[in-house]
Amino acid sequence: MKPGKDFEDRIRKRLERAGCHVVKLPDASAPFIRDEDGKTAKGGARFTSKNPYDLLVLRPARDAPQSLSAPYAMECKTTAGKTFTVATVKPHQLAGLLAFPWCAGVVVELRGLSRCFFVRAEVVAQWAEIAGKKSMNLDDLNGNATQLPVNTTGRESRTYYDVAGIFA
């Protein structure tokens, strides 16, 4: 499984474990690309990113567990490096997150540091507009996002994050 899909799946499972109802928007796919002989060309199917975000999350309301709180829209991004490149959030994704009437943001994993953050869509948009700043380093994220601590409980072999900070 690709790192991005693996991260998205881990975040989805963590949200569900925290009692949230999570809707994964399916990735759109384009038709198979054929060569002149009619055979599937190298690379097979092409995938396109037309969804405004990856996950729609509903969580139980704190004061009334039988009710749901306002929904959250989330885009998941992971990088092997130590910075979050804002341009990885495509323009249609940022527009979709900004248009969402409730809370929306990007869940960012810096695999090189084993750190994870929730960055609100408005902050991503501000950084996208700052001339000369194409990425957010650890100090930038610490000052402008909510860190999701590594969850060290259990016998899990993969890194999982405590998603409660998203809803704080």
C-alpha cells in the first residue's frame, strides 16, 4: 500500500476507534489508457483527484452522545521529509476545504520526524499566499497547527496518532 493511502487508512481507523463516523470519499479513476494495439499501456489505470477532501467525519457531541457534533472535512497528507509542502494540497482541494461550512483542515504526517498535525484550512490558505514560503517546517507547524501525539498504547506495529486534538 502506498504511504499516502496507508496514512489515510490509519487516520480513518483512529477516528472510528475514537467513536467517530467516518465517510471516505472514493478516489475517482479515469479509464484505462490503451496503446495503439488496444492493449493496456504501461501504468494501467490513471487516478484523478477530483474530490474536495478525503474524509467527512462526524463525532458524537460531548454533551449529548446520542447526537452528532458539526462535521469535519479532512484531507490527509504524508511526507517522508521534515516539512509540509503546502502545494501538495491541490487548488481544488483547498477550495473545497475552505468552502466547507464547518471545521475543515489537513492532517499532515511528517514521517521523518514521526509527528502529525491538524492544520486548519484557513492556515493552509494563508501559507499558500505568503510569497517565498512554500512549506511549513516543524516550528511553523508547532505555532500554527494542533499536534496529534503518537499513541503508544497497545501492541500496534505501526505509528498511530491520538486524534482527539483535532476536536479541541
